[in-house]
Amino acid sequence: MKLVLVLAFLIGLSQAPTLPMAASAASPEKETQSDSTGHSPTRSADGSAPESSVSDLQSKQAAADKALSELGPAPLGTTDPRLIERRSLLQQLVQIYGQHLDALRKLDLMRPRVREIERQSKEWDGFQTPPPYSIMMVDELRDEARSMALTAQGVRIRLNMIEGMAEITQRHLKAAQEQVRQASERLEGVEDTGKRDALIRDRDLAQLRARVAAARVGMLEADKAQTKEELTEARQRIDLLERQRVVAAQQVEFTPQEYQKITKRLDADLQALMSEMERAVLEQTARRRETAASEAKLAETQASGSGSKAASRDDRQQRVDRLSDDIELNRLQFDNADLHVDLLRQMLNGLTHERQLWDVRFATTQGTLSVAGEREAASKQASAAKQIQGWKDYGAQQLAMVGGQITDVENRMKDTSAAVGTSHLNDMLRAYRHREELYRRMLQRAEALLELIQNWQAQFLQREEARSWLVRAREWTTATLTTMGNAWNVEVFTVEDTIEVEGKSITGHRSITVGKMLTAIAILLVGYWLARLLARLAAKLAIARLQVDQHVANIIRQWAFAFLFMLLVILTLLYVKIPITAFAFLGGALAIGVGFGTQNLLKNVISGLLLLLEQPLRVGDVIEVDGIRGIVTTIGLRSSTIRDVSGVETLVPNSNLLEKNLTNWTYSSYDKRYSLRVAVAAGSDARRVKELLRELAGQHGRILKSPEPYVLLDDFSEHALTFLVYYWIEFGPGIDPATVASDLRLMIEKAFVEASIARK
């Protein structure tokens, strides 16, 4: 416990001498706090800065100015850094106090303006004149609101910059206050007079730095307050202008008198631009001639000077330099003339856009423009706005470049003392300033056009939002039909065609559009259905009237359909006016490929036609080709169908039926002879066996009686006698020769058993 008391006593003794210095260090901090606000916390009744704050700043500025005067001018050759820094800090302090006073004066002027605009905004409840309101009035309100919005944006940026600078200055102030405290602490316990005086000067300099930082903080706070008031005023004005614009835009009129006035103004502008264009073209021609003459003169001078011995080299070089300067000036003036002509052309285009825009606005206001037309105009104006914005950006870039060129010429003028060189540079400077004026004029015109387009776009969007859902649905339907109509006439490609007009053949190009192609497809689909219907009707008539077989009628139906479809294709192309030459794109390599691909098809179709004409086979015939035996069920355009005894149908190309060996079992007669081999044991009664076999063959129901069956002894040996039974059957779909042979064998087997005839 005693040890703790002793330590506390020693600490108290060590801190006791620092109390006066701490008090001295606290004084600049109090001044810092006062300067950081710029004035005392109290304010007058009207919210303005109190008179004491202004007078306090004025007294501080006067004191700083007096201290700077007492310091006097810096001696020549002085190298004392403390003295140089002190003078600089005092100069900064005087300037900062002056800026602070200016900010307070602006703040006092700004506050009544803010209160006035707030009062106007609260009290405004409509215009004094009754509606409707002029469209010019709405545009002016919109332009003012847009301009005020840009002003507010600039004020907001400046406020952000001030706040950033204030934060940085606050950190500098804290660092300066820390340096003051450290300088005061270094004075503690210093007994040496020289060293103590140096430390006191350091402390005073640190205090002066802290005063400057504190004064700058106060100035920035006042500037920030003034900027906030300015931003508040701008926002209040924007709010009032927007309210007025909304009220005025609800009932807008565009009278014919106003439209006529605008038209006259545009006509006057057009006439003025055309006259200016004529003068600019003449000037462009003159500048071109002057440039060419200067270049020719320079070339002549260089050529004559190279062969002359009398003229001195210096005189010749000076003359060449003067001519080079003239060429440089002439080229610059010629470029300005070219630029003038180009800009006038752009201004004429802009004047055309402006006239179109006013025409659209007048038609919209009068109700003579449809919604689709208005939307189309909006799309065009949006494209024009992009183009104008591009020219505006280009002009701003070129304007900055010209500004740099003007600066370069001015710097050259400062470094040139000769009269000739100065005159040339003055001419160059005037030329560059003329170019600057041209670009500024272009920018002003582009800005005015953009504002006009933006006003109309805002009005268009307002009308779009005000339309009901029923109107929107009707407009959407109309727009869809319009789009479909436009797509209907889209040209896919063109073909060359020859038409006859008044007895003369004229070769031209026909458009193949989407509508023609879709129409042709629709006609082909409907015609395909009708062709199939007519082909079936032709087959039925052939059966009913001509007593044609069903299979032949089927062939008639197929060929009738093929003929009708080919006729349909030709008539369709003629109806929609698509010439046959439209398919000429199939030429070349594609035509060769199609030729090879359709070769077999055409060969089979022609073969089918020959089959129908020659009739080597008919539907229902039993044929055998390529190892396939069956009944012909159909004879088509390209192939025929054969169904064998197993019911399997095979498609055989018609060319195979003509080119390969074909066996027609039923070509001239359906009666076909078959044979059956029977062997009996040697020693059997041959005549009895022969009679028995003949009787059995005659008993079968499928075997024809005429010609009647007969039996032949084909062979005999010591072991067996071999007989051949020949019989005829009528070949047809319901008769299977194998079944007949099987039945006959069963009958023979039974008869041999009953007659005790042994078989081998």
C-alpha cells in the first residue's frame, strides 16, 4: 500500500510542471474548434449567420494580414525553411478567411431564395390561364426541368467533392493538432535557452499549421452548407417545374397558327442555310485554288533555286519558308472550308429531321396520325437521335482537339519575336478559332435537335402509358397484321423473265416474294386434294361405264392423278406469276446431281408406261422374275407389287420387268400342266396301276377334265416300275399346285393299300 502511494506521489510531481504547457496547447485547440465551424453555434432568428461570426472572421483575417505584413518580404537569398513556411501559411490563412467570408455571404443570399421557392411550390395550385395549353409551353417547362436537373447534378458532384475535401482536411487537422501537442511536450524540462527558443518556434509553426487546417475545415463546412442550400433550391425548382409540366401536359393543343409559325421559321432557316451553303461552296473552290497555286509556286521556287547560282542560299531558304507557311495556312483554311460545307450539310439534314418531327407532332395533336404511324415515326426519330448524338460526341472531341491546337499556336506566339512569324501565327490562330466556332455551332444545333426529339419522345411515352388495355390490344392486333402484311411482300429472290407488252418482248426481273410462295403452297395443297378426288372419280367411272377391271381402274387412277398434279403445278406457277426460270438455280452441279438421281425414276416411270401399253403382264397374272413368283397385285408409276403364296408382297421396279427374264404363267391361259412321279414294286400289274392312277387323277376336284389326265410308264427296272401322272389345273389365286399334288398323293396311297399294290 505504501509502495502504491509513493508511486502516485512521484507521478503527480512529474506531471505538475506540464500544466502550464497543457493550458497553452489547449488554446489552439479551442481556436481550432471555433474555426472548424466557421462561426459560433448560435444563429440569428432568420437562420443566417450571426453578425458576430462574420465580424470574428473579419478580425481574424485582419490579424493574419497584419501578422503577414509585420513579417515583411522575404530577404533575398534567405534559406530559413521556418520563415518561408510561416509566410506561406499566413498567406493561406488570409485567403481561407476570405473564402470563408464569401461562402457565408453566398449562404445568406441563398437562404431567402430557398425560402421563396419553397413558398412558391407550396402556394402554386395551377396556372392562371385555363387549359388547353400550348405545346410550346410544355416544351419550355420540360427544357427548364431538364436544364435544372443538369444543374442539380453538377451541384451534387460539387457537394461530393467538398465532402471529400472536408474529410481529408479533418485528417490533416488531427495530424496538426497532434504535432502541436508533441511540440508542447518537447518543451517540458528544457533549460537551455537556445534550444528552448528553437522548440518554441517549432511549436508556434505547428500551431499555425493547425490554425490553417482549422480555418480550411470551417471554410469547407460553410461552402458545404451553401452548396446544400443551392442543391435544395435546384430540387425545389425541379419539383415545381415537373408539377407545372404534368398539369400542362394533361390538355395540350397545337394550333394551326403555331404550326404555321414554326413552318415559316423552318423555311427561313432552310433558305438561310442554302444561301450559306452556296457561299461556302464558292469559298471551298477558292481555297482549293489558292492551295494549289501556293504548292505550285513552292515547287517552282525550289526548282529554280536549285539551278540558280546568283541567289544566296539564305534568301532562297527564307522564301521557301514563307511559301511553306502560306501553304500551311491555305491548307488549314481549305480544311475549314471543307468542314464548313460538311457541317452545313449536316445542319440541313437536321433541319429536315426537325420539320418531320414537327409534322408528326402536329398530325398527332390533330388526331390525323394513326398509332402505327406514330410508332413508326418514333422508331425513325430514335435512329435519328442516335445519329445526332454521334455527331455531337464527334464535335465535342474535335472541339477539345481544336482547343489544344489553339493553345499550341498561342505558345508558339509567345516564343516568336519576328514580325513575319507573328503575323503567320495570328492568321493560324484566327483560322483555328474559326474552326472552333464551326464546331460550337454544330454542337448547339445538335443539342437543340436532341432536346426537341427528347421532348417528343417524352410526350409519346406519356400517350403510350395513358392508353387502355383494350386500345393496346387493338393496336397490337393492327401492328401484327401490318407486320404480317409487310412480311407477305418480302422479296426472297428475283428471276429473269420475258414478257410481251404491246407486241414487244421485254426482258426483266420478277420478284419471288413470301406471299407468292405461300400462295403457291396453299394452291398446291388444295389442288392435291382435288386431284386425288378427281382421280378416284375417274377410276369409278371407268368401272361403272367402261366395265374396266378393278386393277386396271387402279392404274387409271394413278396415272390420272399424276397428270392432274403436273397440270396443277404448271397452272399454280402461272397464277402466282412465278416463271419456270425460277428453278434455273437448279443448274450446274445441282442439275447434274438431280439428273443422276432422277435417271432411275424416269426409267421406271417410262417402263411402267410401256407395261401399260404392251401389257406383257396384267394385274392378277402369276409371274416369276428374279426368283420371285407371285401374283401381280398392282402396276404403279415406278414399281409393281408381287404377292407370293406366303402373302409376302415385293416391290419390283418396272424396269426389271422389261429388262430381265420374266415368266408369265398366266399370259395367254390359266390352264397349266403338272406331273407326279409314282414308283411301284416290280412284278405289279402295270396296266392296272396305270388305270388306277388315271381314275384317281380324274376324281380330284381341282384337276381339269379337259384336257383329261393321262399316265405314262416312265421307267422300269428289276426292282420298280416308275409312272408319270400328267394332269391340268386352272392356275388362280385360290389354287395351290402343291396342295393339289399333296391331295393326289394321299388318294394314291389309300388306293394302293386297298389294292395291295406295293410302292417303292
